[in-house]
Amino acid sequence: MTAASPAPIVLLTGASSGIGAALAAAYAARGWRLVLIARRAELLEQVARDAHLDPTDAARVRLIAADVRDTDRLRLEADTLLREWGCPQVVIANAGISHGVDLSQADDLDVAIDIMDINWAAALATLAPFIAPMRARGSGALVGIASVAGIRGLPCHAAYCASKAALIRSLESLRVELRPSGVKVVTLSPGYIETPMTAGNRFRMPFLISPDQFARHALPAIDAGRAYVTIPWQMGWLGKFLHVVPRAVFDHYAGRYGRKARKDDCEPCQAMTRRNRMRRRR
């Protein structure tokens, strides 16, 4: 970037807290222009202020209050961004939710569908509008925030593990497709990160790190266009072990793993699930 050239652009979903807010701050510190997407406008404004940006500075930051499952809205915002600012250098599909599900409970099927909608389908909808522009330019990075939980199925995580496994494989497919184009597809696979998503976990979380620590490792991986990175690295060794451990051994020990709480105690998620249930019935 020269004095005469505009600052590079990063687009980031799930930007209102946790990993998203930390990544936003890290890119702001580099002087990038930020496009931040999350459902709550007031939280996005606070993220901008925490990153030492003026939320009303339209030349430096765009705050978009939107539900990432609204794919028409995502496409509209992408088209507007491409027209007014140009194609981002980095697009990060970070928005996600995590709840335990008990599939013997009828309501939990709706929760499972919500998890797949946000963690997988919305991630692809976030990246999709920028594939052709990046390919035409011959550069850029499409980034998905997956999880070590996508490696094997864990008890009460039937939806979360499936959503992250689906995202990992979809990004892998996209990476191979775009390899000749110069566009990088990066899968970041967090272990346990100290965020609102993990705050309610009632089990031990080894190698727990802060969102800021995650961001410090994530940006160099994105810069380098690395295909798949586990953060922190210690969880990468656990991931390699989970890939190869025999099913009988895995089943024995995974059964002792702590259960993720169901969505009953999360009123915003209950409301979200009710809205989706009504929408599907119409």
C-alpha cells in the first residue's frame, strides 16, 4: 500500500464479539478498511470504537447490522461494497453459534437446523459473492473459521460438529477449485477460545486462549495463504490424534466428554429458533 493507494479491505461476519471483534481490532491496527457484519448495530459500533475507529467514518468502516442467514441481504451488501469500495483483499466467514442438542427432544431439531444454517450455509453465502471478483483479479483470501470439533463427532454436538465438518470440506473443495487462480482459501480451526460461545461450557477446556491471542496467530496464517491451521498449535496435535484413533477407542473416551448445554438458557437463540420455525411453516 502506497500513500496514493487506498487501504486494503477486510470483510468479517460475526464481528460483534469474541474472535470477530479481535480480528477486527487486529486489521484496524494495520490500517485496513473494515466491513463488519453482525446482527446488533450497537455492538458493532462498540467494536469500532474499541478498535480506535469512528463508527461514523464511512471512508474507513462499514457497519452492517444483518442476520447472516439472510442470503439476499448478504448478496446486496456484497454488490454495494464491490461497486463503492471494490473487492476486499480478505473475506472472513466467522459468524457461528454453538449449542448442545438432544435429538430425542423435538425442539432441538430446529436448533440443529439453525446451527447448520449459520455455521455452514451462511459461511458459504458470505464467501460466494467474492469468488468471481477475486478470481478475475487473481488474488485475495477467502477464510472460514471452522473448529477442531469438526474432526470427530462429540456427544451432544451432533449439529455443531457436523456444521464445522461440512465447512472444512466445503473450504477444501473451494481451495482446490481456486488453486490455479491465485485466490487463497484458508481454513482456521480454533480450539477453545475464551468467548461468549464457550463461557457456558461446563467441562475442562485444555489450551484455552483469548480472542486476541487467536488473532495474533490468525493474521500471519491468512497473510501466508495457509490451507489449514489449528490455533493454538497444541490443539493441532490433538486434531491429528483424533484423525487416526480407532473408532472403538474414540467411542470409549468421547463418551466421557463434557456435554454442551442445550439452548434452553439462551433467550436470543430461543427467539431465533422460533422465528425460523414460523418461517419454515409458511
